[in-house]
Amino acid sequence: MIVIVIVIAPLILLFSSLLPSSLLLAFEVTHQIRPGSVFETTALNSACSTITGTIFASRCNPALFAYSKDSEQKITISMVGKAEGDSIDNGRDLIFKPITEDTIRRLLQERNFNTFSFNGEILFRNKFFELSYSPYYLLADLYIFNPAFLEVSIHLVSLEILRVTHGRKILTFSPSNTFNLSSGVSLYYYKHSYENTIISLYDLSYKKAVDLITFKTLYGTSADIGLFLDNDNKYIPSLSAQVKNLNNKVKEGKENANSKSSLYQSTLFLFDTYSTIAIGKGVNTIIGGFNVDLEFPFDEFYRELRKKYITFGSKYSLTLFSLFFSISKYYKSIGLRFDSSNFNIGVLYAREKDMGDLQPKPEQSIYLGIDIIL
Amino acid sequence: MINAMINTMINILLFILTFLTLNLSIITTVVSADQKIDSINFFVQQNAKAEEKYLFNPYEKIISGVAAFLIGNVGYYTSTSSVLKVTYTGIQTVGIINIGRSIYASNSPSLEKSFYHLMTDSSVDSYSKKDLSLNLLHIFAQEERAKRIALFYGSSFITAQYAINAFVYKSPGNLKNIYIFLGSVNAIVALYSALYKGEYEKYYYGPSIEIKPFITFVSSGITLNIDF
């Protein structure tokens, strides 16, 4: 299987390099916690499009809904958030507390990049569809560009999503081994409240602190579409292809991309339309289950391969215990999850560079995830 | 002549109706007879094809529970923040709960499997009321005992763990008080589980105090029993 990965991966790289390159944004930020994330997808850094048979598989790829093992109706409350990190306190204060002059002054004195992210949702699933409501996807990114002049780029997001997911096997064919093709779609309605701005010490001299940050709101509908090709051969890998955030109107930061200042933040793989191709394989042994996944992300509709964000994810699991590992150029993480019949708890240790090459050294973070299954 | 023809036609019609009625009664009788047989076969077939939840190996629940317990303790000892300490307490608790559930699973009976053995025992044609009531009594007694033993060991381990968290590891003051409170509550639950038996358990096994976790592992036809 490893030989096949080594053969296929360069072909994908070669094919994508022939496509025209998109406009390169000066200041892109991404996060491990994405809209719709649960602990498992965070721990694998979304490199999970080919990992079937888990409760949250459809979060990675809606086509995996067809492989849901458990046909009982379930209600699950799921939360994942950054609990510890070098910059956690500032982000939490901006989201949950009133913004005061003291808060702004403290921000301007702190280290360069501060970030906080959190996702919480309620999920109902049966064998026909999955319905989820996420009242809070929270994001707070702060970046100090010039300590001498003290300008801070602030990006705050509060996202509310109502999502319905369905997937099914659409084709089975058996040239020599049996291949199953499944497809899935996830439709969602969002309310996106955000502020993406720059503040400086000079602004404090003539404006009130609370007026420096004013939220704007966007409403809309969007969709994720996925395909998954599985087989019963232990050497041939599974393949998946997805397009995420179709018809999403959120383009914050991109409207400022051509401005003279490159200080505005632009998010990547969070709200923008992007696509992925993944190859992976899973095997069950007497000592546990092993899954590996290699994810290739593209801009928009397979426009340009974002090579620096190619991610490898792996998972080892027993019925009640899972170990996750993911690695990419900017993210390295290892996570543990412990399950019981009604309660799952997970801890994830990560070294991350949300700003990519612009971030001089990685931030050490700890994420916590809790699932309550009713 | 016409009358003869009419009579012939009536006879033919009567013959056809009789033929159909006879066949219908035969079919009905056959179906009824099949239903009487099918209820036993139906139960046996359903039991045979009942899906067992997939397990990688028979020890994995215990392994997962012990791993959670150990990792929870190592993580708690090495963490400095309250948030992480609470998280690792959660992990310790999940591990202990899973150990308790494993003890329950190895002691609890299965009503379906018990009746499956009764239905498929070829040496017995029928059972008396007394046989059936004794069988049911055994099942209820085993179930009560399994719950009591699992609760006893789960609560005992939690009491011990929270005592270690409060008095051995360095815990913040407010967390320490919470551990002492929760540990005390679990100690009362453990004591109650050790001393109080349900009615079915008392009748079948006797009133004496008994707290053996009778763990049974079945693999490839070899049965390993561990008594503590």
C-alpha cells in the first residue's frame, strides 16, 4: 500500500503544478479546529476523508455517512476547543469579555500572534440522515505586525450553523475485487458574524475601545459534496474527493488582498471554497485497528494544490481507546481519546503554525474534546 | 338437453369450488403447522444471526480501561494547570468506569443465550413450570449480582483514585475539596454495594457477603476464570 501511495502522490503533484496558479494571499491563517470539527477531525487535522466506521466520519467526508455502523438513533453533544496554549487568554478575553481599553493595551504589549478557537454542537443521527446544530464556532486571531508602531490585526468570528448530511453507496462493481463507490452531501445554513480589522495605539487616542471592533453578519447556505471509493483488497488504497463550502459568500480578508497593506487576515480551509483528494487505508488486526490517510488540499475546484498543507493522519483504535497522530509542514499533533458508552473525552497536544511561514516559531497548544452521547 | 347442460355446468362449477376449497384448507393447515414449528425455528435463527459487536480481541475493554487509568494518572501528575488536571481526572474516571463495565459484562447473563440453550437442547422435549422459573430466577440473580459487583469495584477504584488525587498529587485547594467530597460519596456507594444484596440474588446465592469479581475470558473454546 505504501508503494502505491509513493506512486500516486507525485502524479497528483505533477498534475496540479500544470494548472494556473491562483492569486497568492499575503497573510493567510488556518486552524486545526474548522467549522463542523469534532475532537477526532481536529486530532487528525482533517486528514480523515477515507477513515470509515466512526461516529464522526461524515464530518470528514459526507460520503462516509454510508458506512455508519450504528443504525440507532443517537443524540450527541460535542465540544472541542483550545484549552491551553501560549496565547489562549487573550483570545478568550476578546470573545467572552467586554472589550476595554485595558484589554487593548494588554494586546498591544503581548507576543506577536495570539489565537483561540472552539466548536460546540448538538448532533442527531439515524440511518437516513444526520442533523447538527452548532451554535458556536468561535475564532479569535490577533497579530502584532510592528511592535515599534503597535498595530494589531484582529480577526474575530462567531459562526452558527444548521447542517443536514446524507450519503449512500451508489455503485458496486467487481472487476477482480469488489469496489464500492459512495457519495454524500452536506447542506448547511450559516450565520457568520465577524470582524476583520486593524487597530493601533493611535486609534485609541480618538475612539472608544468598544467602537474599534464592530461585528458584521452574513447569512447564507452552502454545501459540501464528497465521493468515496472503497474496495476489499488489502493493498489497494481507498480514494476520496470532496468539494467544501460550495456557494459560501464569506470572503473576509480577500476583499482587502489587493490593498497596499497586507495586514488583513485571510482564512484558509475554513470558510472559503476548497477541495481535497485523499488516499488512505484501514486494517483491523487482533491488536487493534489502524488507519492512515494522506490528504491533498486544493484551492477552489482543484485549481491549485496547496503543497504546504498536505497532511498525513493516522489513527490506532481499540473499541474504547483511540490514538491519533497527524503531521504536515505547519502542524504536528498527537491525541488520545477515551470512550465510554455515554461519554468520550480527548486530549490533543499540538505544535502549530497557524500563520504558516510568517510565524517564526510554532505554538505549543493543548486541545480538549468532550462528547456526551444520549 | 339444456337442463342437462346446465346441470353439467353447475357440477363442474361445484367441482372447481370444492377443489379450490380443499386446496385452500390444505394450504391453511400447512401454513398453520409451519407457524407452530417456525416460532421455535424463528427464535433459533434470530439468535444465531444476532450481530455481536465487533471486538478486536476479548481483552480490549480491560486494556482500554487500564490505559485510561494509567495515562490519566501520569497526565495528572505531570500537569500544572487546573484545566488539564480536571481533564485527566475525567480520563481516570472514564478508565475506571470501563473497568467496572468490563466486570459487569463478564458477570452478566444473557436471557437470549439462556433460552437459546433451552430451545436447542436435544435431550429435552419439554420443560416444567418449575424448570423455567428456576432458569429465570438464576438469570435475574446473576444480573443483580453483576450490577452490584461492578458498582462495588467501580466505586472503590474511584474512591481510591480521588484520594490519591487529593492527598498524594499536588492539587489546587478547591479541586482537593471536590475530590474529598466525591471520594466520600463513592465510598458510601461501595460499602452499600458490598453489604446489600437484591432479593433474587439473596434467594439464589444466599445472604452472606460476597464480592468476588468473577471475570471469565473465552477464547477459542478455552475458558479462563480468575477469582479475586
